[in-house]
Amino acid sequence: MKGQSLWRWGDKLGALGALTAAMGCSMCFPAIATLGGALGLGFLSQWEGLLINWLLPGFAWLTLVAQFYGWWHHRQTLRLVLGSIGPVLLLLSLYPWFQYAWSTWVTYGALGWMVGIALWDLFWPANRRCEDSCHVEETA
């Protein structure tokens, strides 16, 4: 049960971690960093390099892995596709698109999408979709 709980909360932790990591990067994401400063997270700016280079992509990967794990257990392809859009856009905006000025807006949109999907999954959790492969135990 503990392993399932970890994966159940993996996408939510990934979205929250990515948002928090972006709040510490005032040079790259001034709008989110201002929100972080207002919330008392201004001290994160001293670790900007660690946040942007390691934690932000790490949390995006955690969210992606949690989405695929959720698909494996629930077989809901729409949830997988919608849940993967944010982390994939975030990773694209951090690496191949970082040189373009509009990549900051893609990052903002990806973070918002990740938080939105995490909230959606929190309030409307996935249920297993059974076809012929589900086994139902009979009670006597």
C-alpha cells in the first residue's frame, strides 16, 4: 500500500516541486519568482542554479513517470495524454527551446497545466477501466 500511495501522490509532488523550483529562479521566471517572494520563498534565489538545472527537470521527470505509472494501473489514455503535456512542454522549454524568448511563456503555461492536472486528479481520482483483463474475485 505504501508504494501505491507514493505513486498516487507522485504527479502532485512533481507539480508542486516544479512550481516551487521555478519560484526560486528570479532571472528566468520573474513573474513566478515574485509570487514566491510574496509567499516568503525569496531565500530560494541563492540556489537558482541548482533549482533550474536539476530540481525543475527532476520534478518534471517525476511527474512524467507518475503519469505513466498511473496509466499502467488505470489504463486511462486521456489522463496520460493530458497529464504528460505539462511536463513534456516544461522539459522542451528548459532544453531545446530555452534560447527563444517565448520559452518563458511556455514554461509558465506548462507549470500551470501541471498544477491544474494535479488538482484535477486530486479531486477526481482515476478509477481502473476494466476490459477483459480485469479479474474479479468471487466471494462465497
